[in-house]
Amino acid sequence: MHKFDVSSIKALTFDVFGTVVDWRSTVIQEMEQLGEAKGIKADWSRFADDWRIKGYISATARVQRGELPWMNVDRLHRIMFDELLIEFGVTGLDEAEKDHLNRVWHRLKPWSDVIGGLKRLRKQYLLSTLSNGNIALLTNMAKNAGLPWDCILSSELARCYKPDPLVYQVAVDLLGLLPNQVMMVAAHKGDLQGARSIGMKTAFIPRPLEYGPVLKENTADEPWLDLYATDFNELAKKLGA
């Protein structure tokens, strides 16, 4: 990693899904509870993975390519959720139950190091989300999980999805700062490369269990990263908080 001046950092922006919250465990748990209550049997782990990969990652990429019109993540999640119910043969849910389950993404639980690490960091830095999740989703999640953000920023404000450089530029502009005064924190290197493209600083936090026991993300350090930390507490330590 190249050296950088920590004193220049005024704000930290955070990717949320996978970096801050353990989406997979939360979704599987709620789907399992539903299955038990309704007598429905399904491979809920695969359901959760397909919902994330097809309903979020692939769908946001399709919006970016112009294959789908702009719509927020709640809407994208619901479209794929309805398709997965058919694919997995899940029946017997009324509209209220479907809506509640689609909003499981509003109720995701943070990794164990997150709350303590954020509280340390907040003493010294302005903390904001910078997620593809929509503002309502991120606000409800913060309220539910006790995430101590100073600000909720979303790609929804730019009406495009990360890693489009416009998302990061809009966030920096709304914070009233220069790109090199803002550090993007993420568990996904593509996200950090997008931030780096406009001059933001980068911090990589590996989350090797994001997709369960099968490693999906390259967790190694890279020369182009400004900072590498194993969790949010180490991030706070390295940033002097």
C-alpha cells in the first residue's frame, strides 16, 4: 500500500451489504422461520444467495447497462423475490407476508465488530453510508440495528449504481468535501476501485464469510489500497480513533 496522510481524511463512507451487515445469515434465518411457521420446505441458503446475486448484483448491473429502467433496490429485490418464489415452488404467502419478507433487507444485522468500531470512528470522523441500497432501506436498517451514522447517502441520489463514478462524486459533493478528504470503506474491491477513480481514499475490510463457508471475495491486500484492516476496530486503530 502507498502511504497517505491520515490527517487529510474528514469523512468515511461505507458500503453496507456485506461490509457492515451480514445479509446472508439474516435472510436465511428469516426464511427458515417463515418455512417453519408455514410448513414450507426449501433450500433457504440457496434462495438467499440467488436473491443476492440475481436480485441485487445482476439486476443493478442491468440497470447500469440500460437493460432495465431506473428503479431502486427495494423494487429490484421484489421483482426477483417473486420470480424465486415460483422457481423454488414456494406458495401460500399473502401480499402482506411477501412485502414483509422483501423488507428483510431493511432488517439486516451487523457483523459483531461494527457497532463498537463505528462508535470509535465517529468520535473523529463524519460517518455515512454509500450504498446501492435505497434511502428508506438504509434508514430503517440503521434504526433497527443501531448503526450510528451521521448521514445516509445512497446511489439513489445519483440515480445510478456503484461502481459508476457519478455515485461517489455525488456523495463527495453532498458532503462538501474534496475526494481526497473522503475514504471509502468496503469489503469489495470493485467498489473501492470505483471510489479511487475519482480520487477518494480506500480502505478494504475483508469479510470472508459474506457468502458463507465458500470464499467468494479476494481478501488479500493490494498495492493500490490506502488501508487494509481486518475489521472495524482495527480500522479505527489505524485511523487513530
